[in-house]
Amino acid sequence: MKVIVSHDVDHLTWSEHYFRDLYIPKLWFRSVKLALQGVISFKTAFSRMNFWSDNRMNRLAELMTFEKSKNICATYFFVMRPGLGVAYTHEEAIPMIKEVLKNGQHAGVHGMAYEDEGLMKEEFDNFRKITGIENFGVRMHYLRNDEGTLKRLAHTGYRFDSTLYGNASPYKVGTMLEFPISVMDVYCVRPTHKTLEEAKKYTMKELNQAEKSGQPYFVINFHDMLFHPAYSLYKEWFEWVIDLCIQRGHNFTSFENEVNAWK
């Protein structure tokens, strides 16, 4: 079985949220609530809201360093328009997209438009202009989709999508390949978890099932901003699942490499 690692890039800087949305006060409320419930410490809560000391929210550099040490080539999905808690524009994403590609990693679109094919095409075109890449993929933000989303994405020109969640083999939708997500950070580690015990049980169950059923791929999705000590359980979970796959002898690949192989 081959393992595919991917990341949704929802935030670049704190300042992109200033005067654009309510992300910061909502994060403040959630963090203080978890601290009052004893799930996290107040020190951790304030560390999650460090916009007064460090403008950077993304952890792309740290993730790429970690993945390079494991010889992993991952795919980073960037939004092309703000919405649903994401505030940066496609113009603001250009430096980070180019940095990811410069480091030998892959990049794709974190789509907002799942119902409107015209807006899908706009996102597709903006990413192609930024990167000069002709063949790339997409994952919808919050994994949103309806009965026609995949067909619209395929018609737009995406080579692959990874929006659906569940242990399943990839399949064709028109000329596009759909790679279902096997495990995702926020589905494995819950906000109320104090240890990784439940997250590991859930992940092991999914990995064992994929191995037993002969799935060709195991797709991992991890949000880059969680690769930080303030979100220690999420960070530890990601490092643990990567090492677990290595220990079990699974090879790492990428969506892009496998799409080319399917040709």
C-alpha cells in the first residue's frame, strides 16, 4: 500500500484576518473555553492566540523540513478566494505557493466553489497563472460537495480531487481521478481529547482496514497550522502516523505521481 500525504493551507498570517472576519475572536473564545474546561492549559490557550508576538500562522517551513527528513513529497492545497474562516487572497498566497514548489513539494487548489462551475473555473485559472502548471488537483474547503461537485471539477480541468472522506480506492470521474481521504487530523484528534489514545485507536482501525481490504492508497490530510507546540496533540498525531506507516513498510507517493502512472 502506498501512502499519500496532503495539507490544507487555511491561514498564512494573523494580519490577513484583521478587519476581514471574526476568526481571531472566535479562536479566542474556543481556546479560553477549552482552558476553563481543563482540556488545555491557559498557557496553551494564549499560545494559540499569539498574534501579538508573531504574525505568521502557517507552519509550512516546519512541515517541509519534517517531510524532507522522512523523504516525503506532499501536496499543499491553497485557496484562491477567501471564505469560511479563510481570509487570504490568491495574490497573497503567491510567495508561499512558489516556496512550496521551490522546495520540491506539490501544490494544488483548496476550492471554495463547489456548486458554481464558473467560480470553479476562476479558481482553476488563477492557480494555473500563478504556477504555470497545467496538470494539478483540488480539495474542497471543509470537504464540501454535492451530487454534482466532482463532475464539475472534472469538467473544469482538474486532474485529481481529494474531497470525499472514507477508506476507498481511487476512481475515475470523467478524466479526473478521485482519491478519498483515509484519515484527517480533525476527525482523529477531537478538541476535547487530552491524550492521543482515542485518536490512535481510530487511526489504527482505519489503517488496519485499508491494509486488510487491499486498498492501494492511504491518504492522510493534515492542516499545516497545527504543526506547532500550541496544538501538540495534532502535531504528535501527525508525526506518529507518519512513523507508523514507515514502520509498517508502506512507501510514500503523491497524487501527482500516481495520476501520471494511471495515464
